[in-house]
Amino acid sequence: MSDRHTATENVLIDERVRGFPPGNPPLALDAIGRQGWKPYDGRMALPLISLDRQAFTGNVELMMAYVKSHGADIAPHAKTPMSTALAEALLAAGAWGTTVADIRQAAVLLKAGQRRLILANEIGGAAAARRLAALLGHYPDAELHIFVDSTALVEALRSAWQERVDLPPLGLLVEFGAGRAGARGVAAAEAILEAILAAETPAFRLTGIAAYEGAAATADAEETMRRIDALMAVTSDFLPKLRARVGKERPLLVTAGGSVFFDVVIARLSAAVAADPACRLVLRSGAIFFHDHGIYERGLAGLDARGGFRIGSEMVSAAAAFRPALRVWAEVLSRPEPRLAICGMGMRDVAMDQGLPRPLALYRNGAYLADLGNADVFRLNDQHAFVALADGSDVAVGDVIEYGISHPCTCLDRHAILYGLDPDHSVTAAYLTSFG
């Protein structure tokens, strides 16, 4: 366990953090899981976010088995949980490394003891390159690979690395893109490649190719697949060109794959990577380990429609096999109309960019009461959720509603602590989020 984890276990948590019982004496982080709290027992402050630890473990085992069965690796994106402890748990489960979105996230993971990172983004210009160099100067044993999609960024990074002799090797990944950053076509990628090769040193080297297919998605499913197929084709076709320039022996990465279309990445890139013995295919899926009741629920249904989820010779339903692990819990504050409940949860507490939260179950007086399949959230205010109820609903003021969420990344970033629950809904762990 890293020094950072040892330190955070001793951080005192109090009422400033969502979920912590008002009036309770401050507790060390590692003591929270020994209190016997439940989100609906009347003690914990609501709203709060929780992690079904059993569902999370099952999702991890399933995804790791899938990746291994296809001869690939995975560097899960840490921007989803924002938790160094959970990122470390994914490494322990077999992840090749960890993905981050920016320099700040890299700093958090490096301080936590991780050393193999993919920075899956461009970072800016000369000032950003100097900030990255200043960070990595403290971690001479780090292995970091970074996306580049312009000769300007190559030059900024080259200049920063040229100025210092205390930096670890920096791996540069030529990024192809559609819908976001990334080179738009072979000519642009070749110019970037030539700029890298012209500047190479033992501490500044080309290490592969990158893409992100999720940014190519549109509202039209057929157009989405055309765009993703085109992106994967240009990525795959560029690998032998790159290999011819760097020789047979250099280890290379080809990295792509979010949590919706990772099956397409495997299908389109595996053959090219398998034909290159010194090349490794690395997915960057992160949200898949947490799943949800929204964007990724729809995404896994789409995966099944494309042919299913294959592990070795076994074909299973991804939609049935993965389980949503995250919940938000909130109290009913008001019943101003027969078919309306107002809950103490709003835009400050839960994601809404990819769909509204989904009422799942109702709890009263510290016990489960009923499922809420006929209820819907139709609006969020700053700190209020508007819930449409069925005729005759007996939802009452003071009841607690368990919600499923959509898009874990933009939900978790609202919370300082993620409470880990056992199957009986007891809090048995607490995970600090670190990127706020």
C-alpha cells in the first residue's frame, strides 16, 4: 500500500462530507466501514452515493476475463471513480496500467504510487509541457505515454525534455481522431510521426498509436458505426507504416476503447496487433467496471445487438452479465400533489448529462418497503428532484428512495466520498475521490 493510502486512511471525516451523520464525532476514513451504517437507516446524511462492492467485483472479474480472452490489456480510465484506492484495486485485478485525462490526474496517481500511466489527451502547449516535466522530475521511475495530435505539441514536449536531464522517458502516441481531438487522416499523422522521429532521444520516443472511438458517436446508430469503422481502419492501417519506420524490436502500443464500443475496438484492431509480435493492444475502458442505469445500460444493449459478449468460446449477454454498482440515496422532502414527490437530490448531487436518475426502491423506517418501477424523475433543480408517481402511491415524507444513475463519470465528480456497501446495504468501506 502506498504512503498516500496509508495517509488517507487516517484522514478525519466529518459533517462536511456527504453522508456523514450530523453530530457524529469525526472518524478516520478506515473507521467508517465499521460503524454499521446504512443509507436508509436514518443516521446518514442524505443525499449520498454508494458502491455495491459485490457488483463492482463481479464487473471487474468479467471485464478482466474478457480482455485476457482476446489477448489484449487494459489501463482503466481513473476519471470515472477518481479514487486512487479503486484504481489500485483494478491494477491488483490484472490491469496493465491506469489512464488519466490530464496532468493533475497524473499527479494524483503518481503520488499514490502508480508508475505506468497513459495520459489520454493532449495537454496544451509549452507551458503545459513544462508543468508535465516539473511533475515527472519527481518520479524518475515513471512510465508515461501521452497523446499527441500536432507537431506543435511534439515541439513543446521536446523543448521541455531537452531542458532537463532528470526526467524519465516520455512515450508519445500519435492520436487519430473523429469528433474530438486527434489527427484527421494519414497525412496529418505522418507529419506528427516525422516530427517525433526527428526529435527522438532515449528519453523522448515514439511508443505507438492512440484513438478514442466514443467521440465518433452520433444520434444515428448506422452513422456512428461508419465513423468508428473508419477511425479503426486508419488506426489499424497506420501500424505497419509506423513499424517500418522504427524497426521490428521496439515495443509499441495501440490503444483505444471506452466503455460502449470496446467490442468494436477488439474486432477491428486485434488482427493488426496480433500480426506485430512487439505490439500490445490496450483498452482504456473505465466506466464499465461501475456500469449504470443509463448510458452504459443502453451501450451494453447495443453491444449485445452487435453480436454479444464473447469470453473464449462462451457467448453471454453483456447487458445481463454486468451489474450497475452505483446508487444515489435521497429522502422524500414533500408530497405537495397526489402524483408528485420532491426529494432532496439535485444537480449538485447526481449526473443529468446522459439521462436523469432512475427511482429503484423505497425504504421506510430503516427497512425496504417496495420497488419503484412506476416512478420517474422528470426534473432536477439545484437541490431537488421532481418524481412523478403512480396513482395511489403511498410514498411518504421521510421515506428514502434508492436511485440508479446515468453516466458514472459526471456523477462521481460531485462527491468527496463513495460509500462501499455489502449485499445487506451496510457501509463496509469508504473511498476518497481525489480529482476535485
